[in-house]
Amino acid sequence: MTGFFSSGPVHVALGAGAAAAVVSGVVGVFVVLRGQSFAGHALGDLGTLGGSGAFLANVNPLWGFVGVGAVVAGAMELFGVQRRRGRDVATGVVLGAALGVSALLLYLDTTTTSTAGATVTVLFGSLFSASPSSVPEMAGLAAAGVAVVAALYRPLLLSSVHPELASVRGVPVRLVALGFLVLVGVTVALTSMVVGTILSPALLVGPAAGALRVSRRPPVAMAVAAALGLAATWAGVVLSYLSDRWPPSHAGWPVSFFVVACVFVTYLAADLPGAIRRRRARRGPCSPG
């Protein structure tokens, strides 16, 4: 750990990772409640379009991820219908079209620009190489995302668990769905800066799914999800920093691998108390042993 706390890239990685982890935990709870994990996965894949385009235009990848994530999320909801099957069809259509363009942009990144490792950075993240200016930008976007969830909490919760009742009570269900999916697009953009576009759904869905196993109360679940995501992200940064001494290359392992591995471990750990209770319930109070 020599030099860990005095390292500038480490400070950037911890700050940017914290911003992404907190907002993904808060938003991810509603993603799971609304059954939109596939949409979150699709938005992560579609972030490839924004990241590759940003590298090609020589701008901060964050704004490429955010811009495309928000626009594509809005398109997915506007072209879909209220039924889940229609949303999935719209998601698949938009996903296929955008990934085709992403393939072209990634090809141009590697053949016509001097940007080294653009493809790996976009797909799998490179948190230690993030710009220091990204930290306040990501923190601001994360704070705005949490504020939006707080402002829309009641209509968002009602439309998530009982959309028909929400519509009867005058909640603009379609408008809330549109705004929330745009928020998911921005959140996935932030997680893409941490673990890349391919792995970003893990940070969005994993801590939230684990938190909902701990508590079914949304406020508690959001706090737990944010804590789990933050712990996994910071643990990933520490392990990646230490891995420069590990074989086979002794050049360090990617942060994204450790973050996703820690998310998986926390998801399993979150279900451990429930698994123990279920096992005891099956055995019964009078079971031998």
C-alpha cells in the first residue's frame, strides 16, 4: 500500500467510483422493482456508441456516455408501449441499430486516431486513467440523479409496483417512465466510466438486487445498495492497486474485474441470512439436529 493514499490517480478513482456507486445503488433499486434490468443492460451496451464517438471526436468520454445514454433511453421509451413485451421489442431494435454504428466507430478509433487502448477503455473501463476533472462532473451528475429520485419518489414507487392504480390516481405513468429511463441512461453512463460499457449493468443491478434481499423497504434498500456498491468499488480500486505485483504480467489487473467480482460476492453475502432462515424454516422447530 506504499503511496496508495498519496497517489493522484487513486484519489480520482476513489472519487469517481464513489459517485457512480451511490447513484447506481439508488437508481438500481427501482430498476429491479420495475423489471427493467434488461433495459439497463441494453443501455450499458449502447454506451459503447457514446464512448467510441467521444474518443473519435477527442472529447471527454463521460459526456459521450451521458449524451448517448440519455437520448437512447428516451428513444427506447418513446418507441415502446406500456406493456413490458413492447418495451423489450423496442429495446432490442434500438440496441441492434446502435451496436452496428458502435462497431464502425470503434474500428475508426483504432485505425484513424492515435488514441491507445480506446476499445478496451470503452468496453471495460480504465478508472485509474480518468481525468481529475471527471470527479466533480460525475459527483454533480450523481447528486442530480439522487435528487430526481427523491423528488419523484412517491409517483415513481407507485407506478413501479402498481401502474394501474397510479394511473387511476392521476400519476402521469408514461411521463414518469420516460423520465426514469433517461435517468437510468445517465446512471449507466456513470457506471461505464468505472467498469466499462460491457460490465456497467453489474454495478447497476447487482448491489440493488442484493439490497432488496436484505430489506423490501425501498428507502432502506437504496441505502444498503449504495453502501454495497461503494464497498465493492473501493475494494476493487484497492485490489487493482495491489495487483501490480501479481502474475502473470506484474502490470496490474483491471479495476473492472475486481469491482464486478466484489459485487458478485456482496450479492451472495446479502442472501446469506435469508438462506439460513429458509433452511431453518424447512427443518422446523422439532427437527432433529
